[in-house]
Amino acid sequence: MDETEPDRALLGVHAAVGVLKAVAEPTRLRLLALLARGELNVKDLTRILNQSQPRISRHLKLLAEAGLIERAPEGSWVYFRLADTGAGREVAARVLKLLQLTDPVIVRDQIRAQSVQEERQASALSYFKSHAADWDKIRALHVAEAEVEAAVSEALGPGPFDLLLDLGTGTGRMLELFASRFRRGLGLDLSPAMLAYARGKLERAGVAHVQVRQGNLYDLPLTDGSADAVVMHQVLHFLSDPQRAVREAVRVLAPGGRLLIVDFAPHELEFLREEHAHRRLGFAPDTMSQWLAASGLDVTMHKSIAPERGTDGKIAVSLWLAQDRRVRIAGRQEVA
């Protein structure tokens, strides 16, 4: 065994044979090559490969059982992608490195995949444009996005982060903004339409080391202590129980990890509640700080950015940065 890689996932003889058998079939190899480009669902894959849904589903099932790919339910759809971890991931990566990308079959698949993704992105963009007027109206009420993003970027720090989690990812902007600071990024949102838009936006931006999935912020599909950084950008004011969402975010935060919350300061614009589904009209600094402290975090920074005088903006934006009190020492979790 290579002593320089002690954490490498290893396979026994029977498991190794199973993984290799799963790869050793033309359609399944083509599926791996397609999923290496990004997440696709069964409907996408049947169109790209021009094969029946039952046949594609059977191949996907075998690849998933071998640990080569993962499935992520999203409403009535299921998206597939290469496995994030494990020996199956390593096998898939090594096999794909040996694959001749100029092979006519692979080239044809990639062209068809590009066409399918462009159609999906066009549909998502249509949805985004149909709601753009509402979002633009809300943006005009608060601090300029560029100023907020500059403050957000400074607050989170340089990283690097092994896993950055963006809760309520929306358009995927936070994943794009921090793309150079994490090894892997994951965005969760309840809206399939917003997820479709985010996928297209991140693909166009060339951000390949991210995934977006449908997920409930009250019940995150992650294990305890799995994320080094968690961002909650302009999402808590939509929730009926924001404190519960904060506690859930803290649950998945790794020892010493950082939680960055960006949301509105308290305001009195009732029409946002009535017309745009805002459940909370901003958050007081003390309220959020108490929630974070009660969840076991140390609040290391709070900042409020007020609109400039003479502008139409009426709402200040607040940032809170909190850090997990635990530290990881020699592979163990201890309390600082």
C-alpha cells in the first residue's frame, strides 16, 4: 500500500471485480463519461444515448450499486452524478483518464449532451426572466449587490475549504463567488426551477467542482460535521422558523467551521411580506447573535451595511460570521 495516501479507499477482491464489471460495458462507460461533465437525469440520458428508459435505468442502477455514481432525488426527477468519495470514485476517475475523448462515440455523446443542457438552460432562463422584475424591485430597495458581495468575500476568509455548503443557493451566485476557495461546493434549494437555472449558470461560468441539489433547510441531507463552511445568503427571511434552520446548519458544520449569514436588517416594508412571501422583516443583531451562541458558535463578526444617502435604498443588509467552538486535533474532535 502507498503510505503517502493512508486514507485511500480500498476494495476487496470481490468488490473490485464488481466495480470493474460495472465499468466494462460500452453504454455504462459512455454514461460515466457523460456524468463526468455534470449532473443529468434519466430523461436527459435517454435522449443523449437514444436508448430506452428501462435500459438506461438498469445501467444506472448497476453503476450506483458499484459505487461509481450517486443519485440525487429532486422533486419527481432523479439526477445522477459521479460519486463524490470512495473507491468507486477513484476507479471512475482513473478509467476516464484513459478514455480517448476524440473517440467518435464520445464526441457524439458530448455534442448531444451540450444540446440537451442548452435546452434545459433556456427553459430555466425563461423562468428566471419571468421573475426578474420582482427580484429587481427588491434589489433596488437595499444595498448594491457589489458592496454586499465585497463584504461577504472578506468576511468568509480565504479558505481553503474542503466542502462549502450554500443553503438556499438560488441562482448559485455564492458558489460562483467562492469557487476558488473550496475543493467541493454544494448548493441546496427547494425550487427545481432555481436549481435548473443555477446549474446552467455555473456550467457557463466553468465552475465544475460544484453540485446543486433539492434540499430542505430544516432537514439537510448531510451527516453531522461534514461542511467546513456554510453560507446562508438572503434565505432566512423566507422561513417560518429561521432559528431551526440555523440550528440545522450548525449541525453539519465541522469542528472549527465557519457559518456566514447574510440577511436584511429590521425594516418596515410590509409589502414584502404580502407580495413576495417574506416571513420575517429582517433580523435584529442581538436576535441572530443569540441564536448562534445558543447553537454552540462564537460570533466573531457582525456588520451592517446601510444604503447610501440619496439613493432609493431603504433596507440595510447585515452579516454575521460565527465559528464552531470545537477544534480538530490529530483527527480527534475536542472543545477549544
